[in-house]
Amino acid sequence: MHKVIHTYTHPGGQIGVMVEVACETDFAGRTEVFGTFVHDVALQVAAMAPANVEDLLKQDFVKDATRSIDIGDLLKKVQEELKEDCAILRFVRWYTIEETKV
């Protein structure tokens, strides 16, 4: 199994995300398809603040204006295109105090 960690900092620097995503081979892990998916997962976590991976998979994909695809569906599309199993293993989302409006 090939695992990657990707980080994303939202413009303005008040939200940061780290995700760990896996695929079967390093060949697939180096593809643009996989790299784009991993980045999109990080964007989703930043935008929607899911509680866990299971909740993330059920969320509508924020980059899909029609809201007709969720992250689980997007994962299936990537798996079909790469012809490999892939998985979102874990993530963490940090935010500054200002985002909480305390």
C-alpha cells in the first residue's frame, strides 16, 4: 500500500488541513488523478469540517456545483480510473480562534 500525506492551508491562513490517503501502488500514487483527488479531499475537509472519515464520505463534494456527487462517489470514480483500491485513512483540521468567533 502506498500512502501520502497532503497539507492544505486555506487562503488567509486561518484553516489548515492534513490528510492521509492510500492507494495500492506508488505508480498510481504519482498520477495526476490521485494527486488531484488527495488535494480535493483536503479542500473538502477545510470547507466542511467533517467529524470523521465516515461523515466525510457522505458529504456532497464542494467543487460540484450541482451537488450530485459526494466524496464517496468521487473516491469510487478515482478507483475505477486507477483500477486500484484507494482509501482516505485519516485527517486533521486546525483553525485559529478567530474562526470560532468566540
